[in-house]
Amino acid sequence: MKLFLREHMLLIIMQVLQLAVILSIYWLDGYHSMRLAFYAFFLGLFFLGCYLAYQYYSRRRFYNRLSNPLASLDESFQRTEQAPVSEALDRLLIEQYRLYQKQIHTLTYQQEQHLTFMDQWVHQMKTPLSVIELTAQSLDEPDSSNIREETERMKTGLHTILYMARLRSIEQDFHIKPVALSKIIHDVNGENKRFYIRNQVYPQLREEREGITVESDEKWLFFMLSQLIHNAVKYSKGKSGHIVLSVYEQDGEAVLGITDFGVGIPVSDQKRIFDAFYTGENGRVFRESTGMGLYLTKEAAEHLGHRIEVESAVGEGTTFRIIFSAAQNLTSM
């Protein structure tokens, strides 16, 4: 109704002015019958009202369609009355829909090509890095350790790029199965032995109950745990010699905790640490931070149906928890 009135407001004003001008002309010409004037004015408004009522009720579906947002793109094919303007709008929406679908198809194809290229590029880069690593083993210290340290950083960066690319199609990349938390911790620790030694920060496993098993994607859980451990070690270096990896149950849920005793996260940064590319105060001090590790961890956890919690105090340390719901905790079933 509002749209209809706004469209016809100028017509209503012009009709009223026209009636007023005609009556004024007759009044100035000597016809001073107010009764007849009001009658003529009433008839003019009556016929105008009939016209507007007919226009509105015959085209109300058209105006309702213009007033209400589309719930889905398929509604672009919805037709209203067979009026010229309505038919023109229907044709326009259909053409717009087809153009939109064509552009989406093009962008999807380009994105798939980009992801394929990124995937292949990351895997190709692993080969020269492995060769560099093997070559570095034959060198004397400290050159050998320095080169292997840099290659490990490059590998970490390549893995981040790869998982960032996969995140866009993460639903197709899932393989949900039972995962033993103690096993995944041992796998991550084995992968990061040299990282622990180089930073002189070592993991301690505290398992409240053996054999806690959850439903998750092993590959993505490995990545999430690796990211949290890398952060814990990086921000503990020089301040603490160990981090704690804990596995326990709470209210039927399984919890995997990563606790460090490092610099901690300022309160002002805690609400934004999961934002993409956000590094915060610590990221500006520790230059290696990209701001993507926690973002990818949070996104993967949400897609898997897990929760991420964080507690931190400046100068005391930080605890991240990956929480698996009671339905995902196979041990409690």
C-alpha cells in the first residue's frame, strides 16, 4: 500500500489541484453555488478513488512483490498479473537471474582453478624444501640447524596456505571418524620434536582418563592442535620451559586443553584473536605471527561442531580448549 500511494501521490495532488482550479474559474465567473461546487468536487474525488482502488486491487500482488525482499533466487521466476509493467519486470528479473547464475558459475570455476593451483604449488614446494633439509644435514653447526629451522618455518607457512585454501570447500574435505585424543597428541608431538627442542619448551601430557575418543576429522584436528601448540610454544619461549596438554571429560563433554605459561593475551585482544589477519600486541612483538592460525582453527572447529574456549592472563599464560559435545564424545556413550 505504501509503495502504491507513493507512486500515485503526484496523480492525486494533480487531480485535486485540477478540481480546485476548475471550481475557482467557475467561482470567478459568477457561479457561486457552494452546494453544486462541493457536489462536483465530491464526484471528482469519487471517480479518482474508484480508479485508484481498481488499480491497487488489480495490481496488489505486483506491489507486494516489489515491497517484500526475495527469500530465494528461485522467486525471480514468480509471475504476477499480466500487465505490461509486471511482464517487463518479470523478464528483467529472469534475465538478471540468468546473468547472476552465469557469473556465479564463472567465479566458481575460477575459484576451483585457483584452489587446484594452490594445492599443486604447495605440494611442489615440499620437494625442494625436503632436498634443502637433507643438504643441511651434511653441513656443520650452527648452519645446519639454522637452515632446517627456516625450512620448518616455510613448511608451516605452506601448510597454513593449503588449509586456508581447503577451508573454502571444507564440507567436501571432511572425513568424520573416531579419533583417540591421546593418539592425535602423540602424533602432533612427534611431528614437532625439533620445534620443541629448538625453542626449549617441552609438552607434558595430563590424561584424566585413558582412551577418550571423539568423533572428528583427524586431519583437521591435527591441524588445529598443531596451530595451538605452535602458539603456546612461541609465546612461552624464554619464559617457561613447558606446556601442558590435558585430556579430560566435563559434563559429558570431552575437552582437549593446551596450556602455556608464557606472556598471556591482553584483555583488549581476547575478543579479536580469532579474526582473520589480526595479530594484536603479541603479534607485533613476535614478528612471525600472520594472524591466520587461530582464525583457521576457529573456522574448522565450527564446521566440525566443536567449540573453542580461551582463558588468559597477561604474564601468567593462556589456556585454549577444544570442546567436543556429548554427542561427539564416544567414551561417555
